[in-house]
Amino acid sequence: MTSHTVSAADAGTWLLGDRKVNRIGFGTMRLTGSGALHQGTPSDRGQAIGVLRRAVELGVNHIDTAAFYFSRLRSANELINSALAPYPDDLVIVTKVGPARDAAGEWTTPARPDQLRGQVEENLRQLGRDHLDVVNLRLMGQDSISEHFGALAELRDAGLVRHLGISGARPQHLAEAQAIAPVVCVQNRYSIDTPGEDEMLRACAERGIAFVPFFSIVGEGRMAGATRAEHDEVAAVARTHGVSAAQVRLAWILQKGAHVLAIPGTGNPEHLVDNVAAGALRLTEEDLQLLDAIAPSAS
């Protein structure tokens, strides 16, 4: 498939609140340079900006970011601002708050509820926006999220945030959050070899909430640039369709439900086209059975 025929619209659309997005989006963590959080990423700023612009040209209108996506080289939010502002009307930028890093990049104590406004304002400033489309509360091991999510709901009421989501969450957290304010998305780790999200997938589908998996290409043990050997089953399906293993992984994710959105990230222009093209790949029942057998999901 050549790049000029590729479109993120091939994957179909879903609503994040009142914002329609194509189901293939783009995650920005890998654009920001080297470091433990950003393995296998390029350090060329011009290329990173080019990849963001190319993503939008290919129909990507859902971009995932965070103020804590930064390295000594650059910040994801600054790259987005430089590459895409003034922003297209249909572009939905999703950020997340909760975790915190100091200026040296070291992880520090997660934000208290009263510190979330400062994190939201930091994202607004970096992105050059007067409001954020969607803000996810990234859980940091807490059992209850009511105080943190309540603080974000106040910022939503104040107009700083349009929609809210949660990340790294369990079904009980979703219920707790929904009792406070509407939830438009749940962003959890999920891939062929990192299963166990069946209950959350169902809960989101029943409520019309987007389920947004992260690390869906790299999978378990593949954080450092996917250097581990690929599963034989994934490779076999890829050969059958004449596509890459990454495309198979993304297509598998997308076929878990119409409410599932993908946000693969890359700093490589060719990999970007390859990832977006996965939205047009339709796996057969035989393919899905083969892939599901890699790591049976816990219900």
C-alpha cells in the first residue's frame, strides 16, 4: 500500500465526548528524545515536527501527549505546538495529568488534587491553548480517585477542560469517576501479549466510552525499540496479508470493538505510514483465533 492511498479514516470513527476522531491516532511519547521513558526514539527535531505534520496529512485527528513527555532535548507539547499551531478545527489533543517529573527529568511525588490545576495550566501554556480537549487522570497506584477526579471535574466546570478520562484504571475506578463527571475514554496498557482487559473493554463498550490502549505495538518485554523476537503467530499473519507485524498488532487492537482507538507512536515517517495503514487491514476469524491464543485474556 503506497503512502498516498493511506488514510486514518480507513479505521472508522468514534466520539470522544462531542469530538469525532478517526480510530487511528498518534502518541507523542517517542518523539521526545533518549531516556528511560523514551527508548529507541530519534533526536532530530525537524524530523519529529515533520512526522506530526505528516500524521495530520494522513487524517490523524487524535493526538496523545503529556507535559511530562520531555527529555533534555525537547518536549512533546512544544513539538505539537511548533508543528501544528494554529490547530486544525477537527484536531483533538488528549493530555494526561497526575505523574510529575522535576526539571532534571526525575520522577517525583505524584500531584495532589490541589496541584492538578497547575499541571493543566502547564499543558495549556505549552500547547498554546485556552482549553484542553481531553484530560486523562493517570492513576498512580491509589485505590480511590474521587478527590483527584473531583478536582479535574471542577476544572471542566471552569472551562479549562472540555472532557475527562482516566488512565491505568480498573473498572471500579471507572464507576467511581462516572459518579463524579462524565468519562469519555479509558487509556490502559493492552496488547496481544499484555492481555487482561476484557472486563474494562466490556465496561467501556456498554457505556459508549472509548478504550484507548497504549504500548499496543511494543508489547511485553519490547519497550526498548521492539528488539525481542516477534511471536511466530504474529509473523505468520503478517506474511499472509503481506503487511508488517506492527500492522497486525494494531489491526488486532482495532477489531476488539468499534470503541477501541489506537495511538501508536513513532519518530519514523515510514513507520507512521505503516501504522496508519493498519486501519484498513481486516483480520479474518482464523487470524484472530491464532493471535488470541498467544496470551488468552483474563475475563
